[in-house]
Amino acid sequence: QDAALLSYMDQRLLALERRLEKCNQDVLDYVDEFRDFSKMVLSRLAGLNNHKAEIKSEVENLLTRIEHAQRDIDYFGSVTDSNACIEVHEDLVKQQLLEEAEGKRKLKLMLNASCDHMLAGIKSLKIVKKTGDKHGSWMKDPGKRHTKIYLLNGSVNNVILEFANIMTFMESNQTLKARRITLPFPWEGTGHIIYQGFLFYHRYGSLNEIVKFNILRRNVTDQMTLPGAGRIPAYQLSPHTKIDLAVDEQGLWAIHAEPETEGNIVITKLNHITMAVEHTWDTPCSSKDAEAAFMVCNTLYVVYNFPRGGISRIQCVYDVLGAVNTYGFPVLHFPKRQGSHSSIHYNPKEEQLFAWGDGSQIIYKLHTRQKV
């Protein structure tokens, strides 16, 4: 039995030695294959470096040829009859002038050039009520015949309060008689506007999305993005408002500022039905120290103040049709009140401003005159 056991163990040991020998041989084979593979990779990398050098040489040669060609072009241009160039240049200028004139004509037709009045002063103010937060807006719908008042409290919210008329709004416990309208998406800032039965507002959390909401049916009917808007505040002193929507005799406008204009205000005419951009103007009016703005008869009026609040004043005006001499325009001060405005909206039907100042709802009556 012992001899059999020893024979069995010898066989097992011999088998184990063979397996170890095979394993060692496999490892050696793998090492040889890896060395061959490394040599191949190094060879190809060397080839790529050669190709890289060749391509670099060809590019440098091409650049040299381009420089030579440019010199030839400059030379032939200098010896060509300059009168022909002048004639072509004059033709281009004439064509550009004609195109600009045609563009202005189309703008006047689009914006109804019969709108010929401008702001001459702010006659009086009336503090209708003091309710709500520091930031908010309130307004009537100038596109409807009803007398309803709408209050939108806060710079971020999703509830509109609708009142039957201004007398109901002025009652002490006005919220009990208000109709509450809940929006599917909250608004951002205080630049929203109500026009023709729709609320237009900047959607909270979006860069530059404008929502069109049907107040009667309580649903969103359209949305759009306003190119270039939403990156910086429309007004430095009202940083919560990135897009300020406005209404005048010509319809819906959007007011904002862009870094590309060094913070100057940009105005865009919007089609309130199709939610399409009709035209955009870069203005010379700075958003620095501005707190609000509004449109009256195709003209932008920017309201400025002091960082800690003071007497608000209009000191930058821009008429999109160039019918107002903005350089000689006097500074217009808001009467009898010191503070700041969170929002100012023009009502073209009543020719009044609906303003929100430090939680108060204010009406400013305007004095207008014909444009010169």
C-alpha cells in the first residue's frame, strides 16, 4: 500500500511540474508577443511624427504661396483705375441709403406713424393703496373695455388677484373680494403686462422665455424666447427684473439689457398674436442707475434714481422712428415723492402710469404734446 501511495504522489507531482512548465512557457510567449507589439507601435508612432513634419512643411509652403498671391493682388489693385472703384463704392452707398429709406418706411407703416404725441411732463400722482411686498406690479388691461384691476405681488409668484374695479381694490380687506388666478409657471421680476385678455410674463427659472397666458381660460396659449435677453438685469436698480414687457399705442414691447451693448437698453417690438419678433433697436440709454422704463407712442422713457432711493427722473429718451429730438429733451421728475419704483407700466387707453413704489400702488397722470 505504501508503494502504491508513493507512486500516486510521484505521478501527481510530475503532472504539477508539467503544468508549471507549460505556464512558464505561456508567460514567455506572451512576453515575446508584447515585445513585438511594442516594436510595432513605436514604429507607427515614428511614422506619424514623420507625417506630422511633412504636413507642417506643406502648410508652411501653402502660407508662403498665399502671401505671394496677396502681394500680387495688392499690386494689381493699386495699378487698376481707381475711378471704377469710386463708382462702385458710390453705387453701394446709394443702394444702402435706398434700403434704409425703405426700411424706415416699412417701420412707419408697421408702427402706425399717426401716433405723434410725446411725454411733456408728469402732472400729478395718486397713491391708490399700500398693499403687498416691496416688489410687485398692478395694472389694467388697456386692450379691453372692462375696468378690472390686476395685482401681481412679489418678484416671484404664481397667483394673480383680479378685482372687479378700482373701488373694490381700494377697500380695506380687498383680498377677500379678489378672484385668484393660479399660473402653471411662476413669473420672475415685475416686468409682466396684461394685454388683450392675456398675461405676458418672464417665466421663473428660464433665461429668456416669455409665456402668453389666457386669463379667462386659465391656460398657456403660446411661448417664445427673446434672443439676447435674460443674462443681466434690465435695470441696475431693479435686479430682479431681467425682461420688462410694455404696452403702448402700437402694442407689445420687450425691454432688456445685454452685455454686448455694454449694459445699454435694448427694445424689441413683439407681435402679441404670433409671439414673433418684429424689430429690435439698440438704444443709447444705460441700464446703470435705472429702475424702470416704459413705452409711449413708439418712444422709450427710462427712469433713473439713486441706489438708496430718491426723486425718480426721466433723463434718457429714445424714439424708434427718430421723431423726437432726444438731445434737447429736458429731464422730467416724478412729483411729490421720494423712494423707488419696482415697476412702471403705461396705460395707453387712459394715458396714465400704473406704478408700484415701496409696496404702494400709484397712478401718475401725464401731460403730453405733439412730437416736433
